[in-house]
Amino acid sequence: MRKVTTFKAKYLEDGHLSIPQAVAGSLLLRKGEEVQIAIEREKFDKNGFLRLFGIWKEKSEEEVHFYREILKEREAFGRGEVEL
């Protein structure tokens, strides 16, 4: 039986990826078991961001970067995600 799931993972210093326990449990994974993965790096879509927040059209790269960092911090603390 093939089961597919998506989740966010951290690329660890030792070169491994973290798999959340809930995901491992839902896939019935056992330690040492091989899995197939597709990796996609998250990218910040400035154009999409600016379409969403039109008042930011004239903002500098630095100002946009600052706001992007705020969004990352909010996500890290589980305070909601913003879909672009």
C-alpha cells in the first residue's frame, strides 16, 4: 500500500532530515526503514507577496526581507501561517 504525505522538515547539521513523529506514525514507519522522498526548497515569492500586500509595492528589498523574517518567526512559534 502506497501512502503519501507532505510536511516541513529541517535539514540538520549532520545532513539528515527530521521527520515529525506524527508523520512517522501515520506512515507506520519503523526506524531504519527506507522511504522515498521528493524535496522542494521553500522560496519567498516577492511578486506574490506584493500582489497580496499592494501597499508594499514601493518597499525596498530590505523592508520586504524584514517582513519575511517576521513571518518566519511567527511560523516557528506556531502563530499561524500566511499562504501566498
